[in-house]
Amino acid sequence: MISRIDYKGISWVDVPSLTPEDILALTKEFELSHFVAEELSRPSFRPRAENYGSHLYFILHLPLFDPEGRSHRARELDIVVGKKFLITVHQEPIEPMAEFFKHCELNLALRERCFSVSGSTDTLLYMLWKKLYDHLLAEIDFLQKKIDQIEERIFTGQEKKLIEDISYLRRDVLDFSRAVRPHDSLLESFAEIGPDFFGNSFKRLIPELAAQYRRLSNLLLNNKDTLETLYDTTNSLITHRSSEIIKAFTMLALLTFPLTLIATVFSIDAVSRPIVGQPNDFWVIIGIMAGVVAVMVAFFKYRRWI
């Protein structure tokens, strides 16, 4: 269902699940380029920032949390902005934008600030873009909390479950980073076409968005490095534990081999067998075995193998 805010000559039209009829109506009302109309009708897999003279066209991909998949997934948001109108198009819910749209509807002070300060859509576009980045920063804080929880479990003996959780979180951070990284080139293009379209006063807003993007990028890089370190540490713990288990079984095999050999030697059916048949022969043989084990254990400890 199309939602719309009209205030002091500026319109914000939000279009979820765009239909061909919606495209025709928007193209007619706002005189959109046929290239833009064509792009709006199909999904895009790369970001764009283009100037079509009477309006600008942006394609953003935002990593938003998917409750069903319990991970972040990129969702496309198309923005068409003219001097007196802003159109947002998306096939899937964009929660931070929907929240901002609702606030603009209900909060007169916010609507006055976004729609009336400059008499154009530049402030509204900036506030929307900033709201989206603020939400992504909050999502990164959520990822950081999950990383902190994993870090607290690193030496609790849950390495098998932990390595699985870290792998899922690594994939989540990778998907998040893959969606956000192209914003770098998008903002560069925006910095070129924005002032030409809105005027030089818009130049001061671009660095603020760029600073937010850099913060996003740095936090993501930090989370990625932390996860790599936690993964390596957990993997090392698993490897060490496996080595200790193999070492224990190896020592057990080394200790049982001479005992088996001794038992086999004394069980040979020969005419003359030492010790066998003598008084207390069983305990003598057990004593020999115990002595051999004691010597081997002492030797292993001397060599620091155990």
C-alpha cells in the first residue's frame, strides 16, 4: 500500500511492492526518466547514484536482520529524489525507514525540520540516510554483544558448540560487510552529484554521512578481526585437546605393549620356562610387569612426554 506525506509543497511517497500501475502513476506525476522507471521495475544487485537532470536516483542495499534466518540479509531500497519530491521503493520491509516515515507523520517538529528548513528535499534525504546508518550502527552493536558472549565462553570447554556459533556469526558479519562495503563508492558518487543538484550548501552534509560510513566500516573490520582471532583460538583449543587425547592413547599403547610381550613370553609352551612353576610365580610375573611399567613411566616423565 502506497503511503504519502505532503507538507509545504514537498512530497514523500513510500511504495512497498511496486506494481506496473504504480510505476506509470509515479512516472506521470513526477516526470521520471524512463531509465529510472525501468530500473524500478526490477531488482538490482549493485548500488547506483545517478543524476537525471530533474531528479537523482539511488540504489542502496541495507543489511537488515531477518528473524526467520536469524541473520542479516541485504534488502534493496530505491530512492528517487527531486527538488520537491522523494520516492522510496522497496519489495521487502525496511524497518528503520518505516519508523522514520511514521515519526514524520506524527511529529510536527520533525516534519517541519525535514520538509521546511531548506525548502527542498535535501534535508529530508539527509535525515533519511542518516537514520538508516544509525540503524546499521545499532545492528553492529547487536553483533558486538553476540561476539562478547562468545568471548566469555571461550574457555568453558564448549569448543565444539563454540566453533559452530563462531562460524555462523562470521557468515553474518561477512554478509553485513558485503552489503555495506559498496556504500563507499556510492557516497563518492553522491558527493559529486549532490551539490550540483541541491547547491553548494549540501556539501556540508556529505562529510557527515561519509563519517558515519567510515565508523560502520571500522566497526565491521574490528568485529571481523575479533571473530577471526576467536575462531583461531577455539580451533587451537580443539587441536590441543585432540592432541592430548591422542597422546594419552599413545602412552596407553606403549605401556600395554611390553606387558603383552611379557605375558606372551611366559605363556610359551616350552619344556623349560623360567619362574613358571616356582612358588609365587604369578606374583613374581606381576611384579616384573609392574616394574617395567614403573620404569617406562619414569622415563616418560624424565623426557617430559607426560
